[in-house]
Amino acid sequence: MISRRGVTSALTEMEPAMTYVVTDNCIMCKYTDCVEVCPVDCFYEGENTLVIHPDECIDCGVCEPECPADAIRPDTEPAMETWVEFNRKYSEIWPVITQKKEPLPTAAEMDGVSGKLEKYFSEAPGEGD
């Protein structure tokens, strides 16, 4: 089996690839500290949130502690399957983002608000780089 880095690895054949995903707390915040540290540029930008392409993520974990909203989670946590598919869907249609931008003006007040996916999510793409 060929890994995402293009190197044959027995480890990748035995263990499924893990990924990190962006969850609903990013919606209406869109902090971009995470994109600046990503070594493989696997973040994609929507109008009011970010997503990670699960097939491009190399499981390095450097993005997770950089998120001020604690919106990035490993897919090994409970109930993350829905977020993996959400991230996959939008990463395939939104533009890549590799440079830090200012968060949305609503970031501080929206951090931690529940129900953001149902109330505020926009399918519109962001600007990207």
C-alpha cells in the first residue's frame, strides 16, 4: 500500500489512517492560526468556517493546539464520523487556504455557541489564498 507521502509502509497497511477534522465551533469564528502551521496545506476555506481534507491530513497534530476555539479534533474521538464526511465534502469544493487571515468579526462572541451548524453554516466558498 502507498501512504499519503508516497512511501510504502507496513504500518499504513496495518492501521487505518487517522485525520484531524474541523468541527462546528469553527463556524462564525474562522480562526486561521491552524493553516499557518499545517505542513501539507490541507485546509480549505468556506465563507464562515474551515475544513480539513481527511485524505491529505498526515496526522501530525500541529493544528489542533493552535485553534483558539478548540474546533479541531482527531477523528478517533466519539461521533467524529459525521465530521470526517463533512470535512471531506467541503474540502473538495472550497479553495485551499495556506496563510493566516483575521478571524471573522463575530469570532469572540460566537466561540462556544451551540447549534452553529444548523443556525449559521454557509456552504459558500471562501476566498482561499
